[in-house]
Amino acid sequence: MQIEDYLDFQRPDDIRVKGTRIGIETILYDFIHRARTPEQIAQTYSSLNLEQVYATILYYLHNKEAVSNYITDWLEWSHQQLKAQELNPPPGIVRLQKLSAEIKAKQVTNEPQLSVG
């Protein structure tokens, strides 16, 4: 069996662990940026087994430049999506933010005033 047999290459920007919906970026982000062990990663995601985690890491180590670019592109896309969501939040979030502001404003106006003297 080859390392690539563990992966599902759906598109150039979407590589998943075969038989799961988990992208390699999820595993590799935990491994590279969060310094999590393969065992910790496998315990976190119930649809993964330890062999799949090791195969993903090994694929990364064998294709470090290409996979590093893949991860960089994914991180940039994630940041762009977060900014877009912050600039244009979904209606439910807008309602929650408005409600939260109303509650805070009400708490400030209902706070008892301390008299000095």
C-alpha cells in the first residue's frame, strides 16, 4: 500500500483522509501548529485511526514543499473567510449582538448609584 492510498484527492485544494470528511489540513494544523502528537490527533477525531494520522503526516514529510503551500493557501482562505464573516455576519449573529448590547445597556442604567458622603 502506498501513502497516497490513504488519501482522497478530490481537488488540488481539497485532500481528505480516505473514508472520512476530514481534510489533511485539519490533521497537519494540529501536528505542525499545535504540536499535538499523532495519538492525540487520533483521539480527537473519532472517524480517524492512528494509521491514517501517521499516513497523513508521512505524506506531508514526503511532499513538504507542496503540502506546506497547500496549508498556507488553506490558512489564507480561512483568514479571508473569517474577515468576510466579521464584515457581514449572518442575521442570527446580528440579532444576538443587538440583544447583547441591549442587555448591557439595561444593566448599566439599572445599576445602583453609590452616594459619597
